[in-house]
Amino acid sequence: MDITSVFKNNEAWIAGKLEKNPDYFQELAKGQNPDILYIGCSDSRVTAEDLMGVQPGEVFVHRNIANMVISIDLNMMSVLTYAVENLKVDHIVVCGHYYCGGVKAAMNAADLGILNPWLRNIRDVYRIHRKELNNITDESEKYNRLVELNVQEQCVNVLKTATVQKAVRSRGLKIHGWVFDVATGKLIDLKIDFKSILKEITEIYDLGGMNIDTL
């Protein structure tokens, strides 16, 4: 890719927007009112706006390696708090993807330097679901299943936060776990049963009076 082509592409994008609506950028500059917080992977093949077919201003986006929600990640927690408390989003989406390099790296016992602390969180997902994953003999299937389970656990991490619990209780904030299939372009709703997952641990993680029946 020729880096100088980025600016030519930008000029073409501006022209296209103005052709449809001469006031497009003036209206965009007035502020944002997104309905969705999207937490996805930094993988260059997985662009949030493109795969959802949305426009600027419609989705608040946070991306990191393997779409992780880690309680001591100040960046992630700041985005989450701002989206819920200030932007008042109605939905939080954690979206993973098949063929995720971060998940693949976590499946291998190897010293990857600075990545080790980050990947350990994915390895913890493997540990939690070790019995199910070890019963899968096909490595590709196991890989994909860990991608799905990682999304599930990151959704649970979202639900462990007081900010989200209060919003679930007070205004019906919804959490969703999705996977993007890079090989087909298809977006898959995992339809995670949060009530079942949280039923046995609600008393430990209930920080905001969350009622799991509203999930």
C-alpha cells in the first residue's frame, strides 16, 4: 500500500459524502449519539463499521488484541464508563473473530515477551473451559471454539462492572456476544445465556443491584 494514497482516498471519501449531503460534515461535527459500544479485535481484517454496515457517529468503537475486557486496563474501563454513563449506549457488543492471532498465540505454550501478561487472560479462558476444549480433537474446531468462549468470558467481564450493572438495572442496557467469520464475512450472534452463566456467581459479582432476569 502506498501511504500517500490514503490522502487521495480521503479526498474521494469527502467528495462522495458531500455529493449526497452538502451539510454532512457540519452535522457530524455537532456531536455523537451512538446506540452501540463495540469492543472488537485490532486485527486489520475486522473493521467494525464495515462489517456492521454503519456510518460515522452510529457506533462507539474500542479495539485491542483479541477483544479483551480486563478490569485493570484503564483504557478499556475508561471507554466502557464513558460509553455507558455519558453516551448512554443501549447495547454493548463484544465481537471476536475466527482466525484470531491473539487466541492462536494463547493456545501455544511459548514465551512471547511483552505479550505474555495480555495472552495470560486468554489462557485463563482456556483453563476455565479446559474440559470442553480438551474433548475437541480437531485443532481448527478447538481454535474456533476458544474464540467463541473468549467472547463469552469477555461479555461476563463487562457484566462484572458496577457501571454496567447499574445501567442494566436502571435502563435495560443489553450485552451481546458476536463472532465475525473472516472466511465468509458472516456476523454470528452467539446468543449467550447470561442468566445461566451468572446464576451461581451473582452474589459475588453483584455490585450495582443487578437483576439477571433483565439480561
